[in-house]
Amino acid sequence: MRKYRLSEEQRAFSYQEDGTKKSVLLRQIIGHERFLTM
């Protein structure tokens, strides 16, 4: 079993690099609860 997973929701993020505007889709990393508690 993996300790982390990617969220289903995506979020658009825009930035500029060398004068060129770029856009990417981001997903949140979610930790599984059973691995987060010790």
C-alpha cells in the first residue's frame, strides 16, 4: 500500500519564464491517515 496519493482535483497554475507565460495543472499530495499517526 502506498503512503501517499494524488488528489482527484486539479488546479491551474500560471507562471512566466523568460517572458513566456506557461500554465500547468497541479494536484495535491495526500498522506494516508494510517501512515501519518504513530
